[in-house]
Amino acid sequence: MNMIKSDGFKEETAPAEVSSECSGKKTLTVAIEGIDGSGKSVQFALLRSRLEAAGFRVGVLDFPCYDSFFGRQIGEFLSGSGNVSAADVDVRSMSLWYAMDRVGAYEHFDAGEYDIVLLNRSTMANAAYQGSRVQLDAVKRGEDPQAALEEFIGWLFKLEFEILNIPRPDIFFVFDVPVNISRKNVAKKGKRDYVGGNKADVYEKDDLLLKTVRKGYHTCAEMFDGVHIINCTDGKGAMRPREEISDELASILAPALKELSGKTGN
């Protein structure tokens, strides 16, 4: 049986599957992930509000950082407005742009000032989106797309976390929706500066790419600990209520937050 605490987070009789890396650390890092149109921004805002209401100091990073040197170039690639499109840049080179955007962001960000850091996309998004192209290229060459994807994900995680020393999130939430629901939700988005209006970006326009991105996220969940796939649809073609999804996140986070509260005195 779950118990509801006054701060809105449930205590579970069995501990949630939380990465062991959060043990002994003052700051808990949580990454919000998922294909376009999965409701990430809404859940990011709800989780931030919920954590702050519970008394935690919450820092946020939103990737790509479109106002940074690397982020501006990524935005140009994604919009297709320049001479080179994201679809034309080779996979590992494109991955480096995203990785260096994170390196630059952390140079000006002190995670130690916060109890919890929320990331709106992280290394896993890089793995899933660029991993999509890895899968499609493997099929063209007559190779095993799953094997190619897993090799690429391993390479990328080593690059970002071991070579570039980008902090690794303790918990990943992957918001999962079918591609047809994704496309409907993307069509409802408002103006976004990096594409210069309401149009979809290079990745959002491609159904096959989005299907393989989704496969990339599920593969990451199979390869690594601390990854939680959140089913955001009700099985009837509609999105689950946002409050219901938010409650699910709170339930999963409760054990880690209880441990964190003991360390921070909240």
C-alpha cells in the first residue's frame, strides 16, 4: 500500500528502482526525456512546481541551449534554414554538437547549489535521436539495426559521461507516446524561435525517424539502470490526464527524495 505524504509524494512499501549513483550525493539529477509531442514540457513544469512546494531547491537546464554558441548552430541545423541541415550532418559529428552544448552549459552552472537538478532532455535524447539515423543507415547497408544502435549508444554514453565528464543523471523519465499522437501534439505547439515559427523541425517532420527514436529510448531503458518509461496514453488514442502522470512521477521519486531529505535536512 502507498502512503500519501503532505508534500504530495507517495511513500512506497517497496523501494523504486533508483540508480545507485545517487547514494552519497547531495544533488539528485533527474532527466526528462521522450519523443516530440510526448508532454515533456508540461510534466517538467509540474514536477518543478511540486518539488519546490515540498521545500527542495531546484535547478533547471534546458537542452539544447539555443542561446549558446553550440545551441544556435544546432537550431540552425534543425530548422534547415542554413546551408546544412541536421539530416545532412553525419551522426557522430551531430552528436558532438549536442554534447558540447551540455559541456558549455555545465561550465556556467553549479549543481551543488541545488538539492535537485531537472534536465529537459539530456544525453539520452542525443542517443535516441542520433541513434535513429544509426538504425536507418544500418538497414540501408543490410546490417542489424539493433546491434548498430546499441554500439552507438555505448559509444555516446562513454563520450559524454567518461570523456567529456558531463554529469550523469541519476534518474531518467522517458515519456512514451505513439508517433501518431506525437504528430498531433506537435501540430498544436506554438511559435518556437529556433524554427522561426510554428512549423515542425527537421526531426519532427519524419515519421520513420520518430519511430526509430522511440525504439532508441526503449533500448536505453533496457541497457541502463534508473530509466523509467512513462506510458502517457490511455490505450484509446488519448493522452492520460497530466495530473495522473505527475502523480506517477512523484511515486517513483519518493524513495530518492526521502533519502535526499535526510541528507539536506528538508
